Amino acid sequence: MLEVRRLRLLRELRLRGTIAAVAAALAYAPSAVSQQLSALEREVGVPLTHKQGRRLALTPQGELLAQHAERVLDELETAERAVAASLGRPIGTVRIAVFQSAALSLVPGMLRILSESAPELRIEMVQREPETALYDTHVGDFDLVVAEQYPGHAAPQHLGLDREVLMTDALRLAVPPGSDIRTLVDAASRPWVMEPVGAASRHFGEQQCRVAGFEPDVRFATADLQAQMRLVETGHAVGIVNDLTWVGTQVRFEPLPLPGAPRREIFTAARAASSGSPAIAAVREALRGAVPTEVAAD
């Protein structure tokens, strides 16, 4: 019978593309990964990989076995969750990936709720951009991801991940206090602060400005939303903010409506094989309970 650990390594090679990436993801030495894959080839009796330039690619037989390994690992995860569910209470560890505004505004409330509703549950959280976090959850690095989706900028879809909408929040133009800016067009000549190029919020912000008839003068690029708000509060920039980051806190900028009143969607995603887990369900319920009432009622 084939060894599950070796099948997982083959599946990881199919997903991640290189021995080095597999080793880094699973905390193995690259040489150990190579040795285990060689042992799997001997067990199967056919070549599973071949050199393709500097990379190690799967042979047709390796691809076939990796596809079966995916199903085997899904079944094992489902079995593990079924045993946990039979206990009737959420236990174990849930690894969560979140983006910054969720980490600031949702996670503390979620942890407070879970401390009462699921005290045996251990939460491990990492801040990660949604584009990479969704893939990382797909390949098993996380159990649950809290991700965002901007209007006109769909988040990546990965086979085998479910999605549940958690909330939506408004996106607004943020201007310094006492400013004479009242509309997006009024901000055309001002310095802007946005997230770095490639972020969904950056794409959304630039498109808003271009539809309004101008190219934003982005002088400040930072993924730190608190730094963005500080630049606006001190009069050095204008920007676009989401309600989740600032609602319920004391801020010194003025939030103004954007054309069309756009809203961002925030959702959770988990592998379908684990979505029925009591632990995952408890975390999702706690996240729903942590949504600020000011945003939920908007």
C-alpha cells in the first residue's frame, strides 16, 4: 500500500511546482523531499517526475497519481473532521489567514466570543493578502481565510474552496478635516495615498479616479491602513477607506460618499472537505458576531 506521507509530497509538488517550495511549506529539507519522492517511485514502479529545465515536472503517471492523492487526502481530512464532530463540541486548532482591516476590526471580537463559546479551540492567525491567502488555504496552509472582494475586481477562485459572505461595507473618499473637497472630482489635483500596485484596493481606487476623468497622483503607497488614515488626517493626502477600518473609532478625517455608493464584500472560505467541521463553524459564527453593529446596520 502506498504511504500517505509520500502521496502528500507528490500532491504538494503538483501544486507548488518546485522541491524547494514543497520543502519550505512542509518544513522538510529539500533532500528529504527528493528522497521520499524517489521512494514513492520505487513503490509505484514507474517514473513519476522528470527534469524540465531546472525544474522537476510530473510525468503523465505522476500527474495521475497526484490527482488520486488529492482525493485521498480530502477523504482523510473529511474523516478527521467527522471524528471531531462526533465529540459534539469544537476542539483543536484552526489556522486563519486575514487581511489587515479584518485583523484590526474583527479578530479581537471573534477571539472574545470564542473564549466563551469554544474555550477548547486554539486559534492561530496570520495576516496575509487575500489573493495569496486563498491559494494558501486551497493547498492546506490555512483552515480558513477571511478575504475581501472589491467591485469590479473579483477575488481568485480555487476549486475545492467554499465561500460564505460575512458582510459588506461601504467604500468612501477620505479627505482631511476642514477640506473644501466635497466630491471625487474635487480631489483630482491632490496627492493620494493607496495600497501598493497589485492590491485589489489599489486597482479599485485607480479605476474610480479614471472613471471620474483623472489619473490620481499617488505619492504614498502603503499597505498599512492606519498609516493611510494618518496621512489623510494630517492633511498630506486623500484616499479611499473602507468602513470596517474606521467605524466605531475616533478619526480626524472626513469620509465622503463615492459615486454609486460602492461596497466591498468580505467573505470566508474553507476547503470543502473541512467546511463541516464544528471548529470551522464556530469560528465563522464568532466572526459574524464580531461584525460591528454600525457596519452591519449600514
